[in-house]
Amino acid sequence: MEAFGRHLLVEMWDCNREILDDAEKITQIMCDAANDAGATVVKSIHHEFDPPGITAVAILSESHISIHTWPIEGYVAADIFTCGTVADPQIAVKRLLDGFGPKEHTSVEIKRGSPFIKETMLSKALSTTT
């Protein structure tokens, strides 16, 4: 087993600010990203903040996607976690980038539950306590 799941953290700057304060549009982009990736949306919810900002979450059969927006700054933080081998979170990232239109973005992928990470982290923890 390589890992239980793949977890992507996505940062998007200079996004389309009009979209970042539209809860329905954000939810649609998020659910489209899940569907494109081959994931199954079980439920989606969102909350609107004041000052402006939206948090939207899609609960997936394979785990979750969350979106957090800062419309004034044009910034979006996204979290995509998929378990198993069916859904591909990298495809979800492509849909998010198309939907939010950032001028700049970064992403990092973490293998969750990886035996290699477990061994590495445990050895580091043990070496710092002795």
C-alpha cells in the first residue's frame, strides 16, 4: 500500500473577485471539480462571512473538498482529500483553476497514511525524545 489517500493543498492568488463572493457559483465549481475527478458528492454546504468571504465544503464518498475565499484580496485556499484509487485530485485542481481564474497558484500533494511517512515521522519523534 502506497497510502490511504492523496491530500492536495492549493493556493490561488489574483482570482476573479466577483466569483469569490458568490456562494452558489463557488459551490458549483467545487462540485464540478469533484465530479471531474471521478468523486461522488454526498453533500455540499457553504457559509458566507462578513467581511466578505465564503467557506464551502463538499463531503465526498472518497473524503472531501473545502474552499475558503477572501474576495477583497482575490485569494482562494482549497483542500482536496481523496481516498482510494478512483478519484484523481489533480483533475479537481484543474477545474478549480479554470473556475477561479488565478493569475498565480501553487499546490502541494501529501500522501496520507503512507507507511514511509509514518516510519519517517516516528523515527524523528523518537530521536528528539531521547
